[in-house]
Amino acid sequence: MTPWYRWEGDDLLLAVRVQPRASRDELVGPLGDELKIRLTAPPVDGKANAHLVKVLAKAFGVPRNAVILLSGDTGRSKRLRIEKPARLPKIIAPT
């Protein structure tokens, strides 16, 4: 079992570690118990969170409202729910 993601029915729960102000957006890979994600957005006025939702929605093939921030609104460590992902990035094994 991978500690940074788990399935809850058709939904995917992710534990992520965000690195804002990166040179590009990318899903880096596992970093301990979290998935490291680099974002170009700054951590100001919720811009990084909004950008994270956009990046994850694109990566998983879902609309933005299907990516829900569960916790970590102001920190770098966050928990998110992806409702019924249409596709999975290579770093996540299908069930």
C-alpha cells in the first residue's frame, strides 16, 4: 500500500507536499508519505491552492470542482480528494 494515496470507493485521496514558485508545474513523485508537486504559482492569497487544483484536474482528467482540498489550506502539506478520476498519472497504480 502506498502511504500518499488511497482509494475511497471511486474517489482518490492524496497526501501532497507542494513546492510553490517552481520553474514548472510537475508531479515529481513520492517524498516520504506525500506526493511532491512543484507549482509555478506563488503561495499568496490562495493562488498556489487554486493552481494546484487546476494542475491536478488536468492530470486526472476531471473538472476543477472534482478536486477538493480537504486540509492544509495554508501549509505545504495538503490532503485532497479527486472525485472519480478519468485517468491516472503513471505514478499511481490502477486498482
